[in-house]
Amino acid sequence: MFKKMIAAAAMGAALLATPAFAEYPEKPVNFIVPWPPGDLEDVLTRMIAEDFQKEYGQPAAVVNKPGGGGGPFPGAIEVANAPADGYTIGSFVIGVPVVGHKIDIAELTPAKFEPVGIFLTYPFVIATSAEAPYSSMAELAEYAKGNDVALGHFGDPLVPTRVTKAFAAASGFSFASDAAFDALDCNTLASGDADVINTTLQLILPCLDKVKVLVAITDQRIPLIPDTPAIGELNPDLNIALWNGLFVHKDTPADVRAKIEAVAMKTVMSERAQKVAKETGALVYWQNAADSAARISADEVTFGKMGELLK
């Protein structure tokens, strides 16, 4: 009996001497958005941060880290260099996890991130004037084989631009000219600055009755234009979209990821987040970590196919 009492006392002393691990989160959390404020990923990430703070009682802030000519990669490097503890969370577009570790960025190589979940698909579309002599991508392809068609886009590196040009290559035509624009809206088509534009649905919603939307560069149809096919319906090899999701360092503990996901999933399915979808045409949803990882793997294959078409 005496020996048992000594053993129990020793065990109690050992437990008192062991430091208690605080439950996550115990300090402020930063969500890194590697773009300027105001776009869809910023708006939705701010909603997630607000709900995270309410749920867990710790400050949560969105930190915008635009990289200029470096795109989203300087912001991604900050997340990669932070401790793998869930206090620095990346809100990243497709390019960060799909190609960031493949373009000689030492801080991102080998792959540093794993998804918590994907929550946004930007509503990119290919549109033309209502008076254009083509009403589908197939008709555009036939017309462009014998006529000059000028393409307007937001920049060659963007996934929707690459998809547009890859579709043209696979369909046996090329655009007579193309140029990057700061804005691609109703005026771009009305002025004749471009015959076809690669833009977001939200920018042409005010003149939707004066344009033809030929295809959605998304992985499913956009509810605001349900009769317009998604790009994968026309060419399964190009079934890809410009999306955004939450990412953490691959060594981040599972219980930490679970707490981040619990809030984010609730936020993006909330009425206020779904209102953003209805107003802009964006697809706002929650895709869990496993499905997001599978999507990234599929997108890597698609990137390879686009690269072959664009050589």
C-alpha cells in the first residue's frame, strides 16, 4: 500500500511538471491573400476570417501581399516560411499549388502546401457581341479559320487565357491578334477593341442582353447562365478553372486543419457568401481536403496537356 502511494505521488508530480499544450488557436491568425484587396478571393477570405474570430475568440486578419510581377508567389513564400502551426494560412489561386513548385522557386520546392479546402471558382467566360456571326465555340472556330478575330484577355499567364488559346489550337485555329486589357467589359466589345473577350461574368452582367456568352471557363455550368456549356463539355482535356482555396504548410497538425475547415465550410455556405455567388456568377462552395488534393492532381495533368497544345 505504501509503495502504491509513493508511485501515485510520483506520477502526480510528473504530470504537474509536464507543460500543458494550449489548444489552437491561442494567438492571432493571419490569412495571407497574395492579391490587392477587393476581389472575390479577398471578400470571401475576409468573411472566413471574421467568422474564425467569432468562433474561437482570437484575432484573425486578412493580410494582402500582392506580388506585382511575381503574381501570387511572394505571398505564398511567406506562408511556406512560416511555422507549420496554422497561424499563417494561405488563400491561394490554382497556380500556387499546381505550378509554384515547378518553376524554380526554391522556397516552394519541393511542394510545401496541402489544401484545407477549395471554396471559389472565378466566373470566367468567353464572350462576344450579340451581332457576331458565331454563337458557339464551334462556330467561332470555323469563322476564325477564314477571318481575323481579335482576342482580349487579362494576361497570358492566367489559366483562362491559356485555356482559351489551347482550345483554339485544339480546334485548328488561332486568333489573328490578342492583347491584355486592364478592363474587359461591355465597352470593350462595343468599341471593337476586341472581337472576343476572356473576362468574368460579373463584368458583363450589365450588358448581358447585348452579348453572347460562348462558354464558361469553369468546371461546371454557371447558374446565372445555365444554357452556356462549361469548357470541359466541349473539350474534356481542358476541364480546368481558375479557383481559390485555403492552404497550410504540409506539416500542419490535423486537428488544426480541422478547426480551420470547420469555420471556412460554414462561412462559404452561409447566406452572405452565397449572395456573392448570386450577384457575380462566381461558384462559391466547399470542397474538402481529399477532393481538393485530387483536383490539384488532375489540374497538373491538364496543365501538361495545355502546355503541349501551346508549344
